[in-house]
Amino acid sequence: MPHPKHKISKARRDKRRTHYKAEAPTLSVDALNSETHLRHRAHWSEDKMIYRGKVVVDKSSAASE
């Protein structure tokens, strides 16, 4: 394995890392019930899992069966 010839200073290392920034996640508003949720993720609302405006899983009907 190669070893560095000289120590990399903390300032030099940190300058290199300044470009890695955390970004705020993109949020969307659901058309069915106007809830805010993460884009491209299914979300729960009133015992229903909703994805792309459609009900994928309905816990209330599954529990009653």
C-alpha cells in the first residue's frame, strides 16, 4: 500500500472537503390530501400507503377482513 510522503495538514484536508454540502430534500404536496412528503417515496396517510397519487396499501380494509 502506498504511504504519503508528507503529512496533509488539517487546513488542506478541510479545504478539499468544503464542496461536500448537505442538500435539503425535495418535498412534494400530495394531491389527495395536500400532505407534504418526500419525492419518490411512498408515505402513510390515514392508514393508507400512497405512492404517486395512488393508494398502494390500505391497512383499514386489511384489518377488517
